Amino acid sequence: MRTSSDPPAPPKTNQALDRWLNSRETADYLGVEPSTLAKWRYQGTGPRYSCVLGRDPRYRLSVLEAHMESGIASNTVEARTLRREARRRRRS
């Protein structure tokens, strides 16, 4: 628990947002299983990633945050619309 005498947490810097995460770290960050990330890569529906390392994809933290921001809704109708649009993109 943070007390009033504790210093505030440092703000995220560009260096922190430019950090690359492996699949396990990314799955933990997003709260999904690594197999879900693999499925998203296959379907082309998940966050963008670097495939330079072949079978070891890497995800940039700033891209993960942008991916999550793209799905933010202010109400259930908007959330339903976002999910519907995502499904349409997957089919095409």
C-alpha cells in the first residue's frame, strides 16, 4: 500500500513503452494464454508484432497499449459495435 511519504511512481517514459516483450510476457500483460496470442497471429486479429526472430515473436509495449486503446468503449452499445466490426474484419 502506498503511503503519503512514498514517492510517486515515475511516469512511463518512451524507453519503457518501446520495450519488447516475448509471447509469455505479452500473454501475462494482456491476461490471455500464449496459445491465444498464437491464434490471433494466425487469424491476423491480435496486436502487431515483430517476426524478425522467426518462431519467437516480439511485441512492443506501446503497440499493445494502442491495441487495447482501440477497443475502449464508453457503453455496452458501443462495445457491441466494436466487437461486431472486429468480427467483420476477421472474415474479410
